[in-house]
Amino acid sequence: MTSLNAVVILVRLLVGFFLQRELTDLVGKQGYAKVGSLRNLMNILMSVTSLGVFNGVLKYVAEQKDNKPELQKLFSTTFVFTVLGSVISFVVLFFGAEAFSTYFFYTTEFAYVIKLVAIMVPFISIQRVFNGIVNGLSAYKQFAKIELLAYLLGAGLTLFLLYKFNIDGALIAIAVIPVIQVLVLLFIFVKVLREYVSVKEITFTIPYKKQLASFAIMSFVATVLVNFVELDLRNMLAEKMGEDDAGIWTAMTMLSQNYMVFSGAIFTLYVIPKFAGITEKKDFLKEVRTIYKTLLPLFAVGMLLIYFLRFQFIKYVFIDFDEMAPLFKWQLIGDFVRLMALVLAHQFLAKKMVRNFIFTEILSLSLFFGLSHLFVENYGVEGVVLAHLVRYIIYFIVVLFLVWRYFDKQGRKSLEG
């Protein structure tokens, strides 16, 4: 799975770097900040439109894939959640388009983009739910095909509209990409979906409401709050330093997201299902060592290459974004620590440890928010990536402690039993 995923990510990186080059060259730093803000909105909607059921669907599909009646209960609940989330999202976005445009883009002239996003809401929710099913079934090959084809088509559309309409075209492309993702997913995976999802048997009932509610809360914290914090920090940089600095930081985070995508598929397709079935500390530690041995050396080599080639990245990918250079070291080290912590933190999702998950996420976001505002005063835009590093060092220590405590408690319970 790792090697298959690596091929997909390699192709995505190559196409992504060319796409970033054209974006930064044509829309500039201020335009790139707007692109980053719209992507934050799309990430928020992936959670809100489906009321955060992705990880719940993943978990219960993995557990109940041979139990069709239970799956129908799950999908009925998911249907109700997505309808509610989509309707609410559409109404809020469509009728509040000007206010959202001002918040995301610092002007009302992009209100039409917000309205377009509102129309795309059903596709965003459908794509998220179907992706949860694909991941829950651990369909590695189909997932790789879907990811690659959807990304290539989305990149092609973005480039076409970018060349034709500049920043407006780029924003429109980002807004309509969910349609492409749904169509590709159905084209590749529709036969398998029919085996597990019977549309006729889906009812407007919510038998899985309690099970999915906890995942909704976790998704809200992990996705919605994360993106709102990023938006606030981008707005803070634009206000204190200028939109150019907001664009510089956005470019650094986009580069980070490009290489961190590699870990995302590993977590959803492998780590969560694997951790869900582990009950003993020794088995957990053995699995963590295996994951670390597989992932960490790959990431270490990749991150060292990115660091030593940072000036080439700026020259050929992020055109005229010279101020990015000092940010690389803090971002890369922070992302390496982040990867180590996220492997452990997925135990919270696998075992539905809601309180631990929420506590650590809010701690992480609070540290990032507070430290960024503090460090920007002295270090400028570099302060935000420095805050990113400090935040994940503390996060890793806290997550390690909580996971260790969980297995100690489980060990005591088994002895008492």
C-alpha cells in the first residue's frame, strides 16, 4: 500500500508543483492568499456538509462490511446527517455570500464564488461520505486510482480556468472540483458501492446517531476549528504585515500539505483499521514501531531534500516568493514531529476516545493560535512557523502520555477482571 501510495503522491507532487508555479506566477502573493482561504472554506465544508461522519463511516464500514442490515442503518443515518448538513450549509453560504466574501477575500467582489460553492455543497458531502466507504473497505487500488484521476482532472481544469480568467478562474476551479471527484469516484467504484449501499433500503431514520455524533464532534474540532484558526492567522498576517506576507505563509503551508498528503492515505486506509483491532500495549508498540520504521525514514529523506533544494523550489515553483526561505526549517521540523504525533493520535480515532481527541486538538490549536500571535510581534511571518514547531513538540508529549495511560488502564482492568 505504501509503494502504491508513493507512486500516486509522486505524480501528484510533480503536477502539484507545476500548478503551484503557475498560480504563484499569475496571481501573485495576494491572489495566493485568496486561494488558500478558499481551500480552507472547502475543507470546513467537507466536515460541516456531512456533519463530520467521515471517520465514523470509515470505522463502521470496516467493522460491519459483512453485515448488510447494519450497513443500511449506518447509511440511513449518514443520509440524514448529510441532508441536514448540506441544507444548512447552502442557506448560510448562499444568503451570506457578501459577508463571507469579505471575511475570506477582504472584498465583496468574490461573493459569486461563495454562491457557487453553496451550489456545490451536495457534491462536497457526497464525495466525503463515499470516500469514507472506500477507506472503510480498505480498497487501496481503487482509492489510488480515484485520487490520481480526480487530482489530474482537477489540476487540468484549474490550469485552463487560471490561464483564461486569472484569479477568478482559479477560485471557480477550486469551487467545482468536488463535482469531478464525485464523478470519478462513481466511474471507478460504482459497482462496489452497489454491493454495499442499497439506495432503496435507505430510510430517513438515524439509528446510528449516537455512534456518529461523537465522530461529528471530533470532526468539528479537527477540521472546522483547524481551518478557522488558519483563516484567522492569515487575516492577522494580512492586517499586521500585509497581504503579501499572508500569501508567503500560505505558500509554505501549501507545500507542507503537498508532502503531508502521503501520510493521510496511510492513516485512513491502514492505521485506523489496524489500531481498532489492537487491545494489548505490546501489540500497539510493535505496530507503531513498524509504522515508524516505514514512514519516518522516507519523510526524513524527503524533508532533507526539500530543505537543501529550498532555493530551487522558490525559483522554479513559488515564483518571487523569496521571503519563504527562512520558513522552511521550522515548517519541516514541525511537520516531522507532527507525523510522529499523528501516528499515535490516531489511536483516539480508532478507539473513539472522544475526550482525549478533543482535549489534544484544542490544546494544539490553542498553542498554535496563541504562540503565533505572540511570535509574530518579534519574528514577523517566521513566527507562525516557529509556533507550528513548538506546538507539535508539546502535542507529541501530551499524546504519548495519554496513549500510554490508556493502555495502562486497560491492563489494570484485564488483571482485575
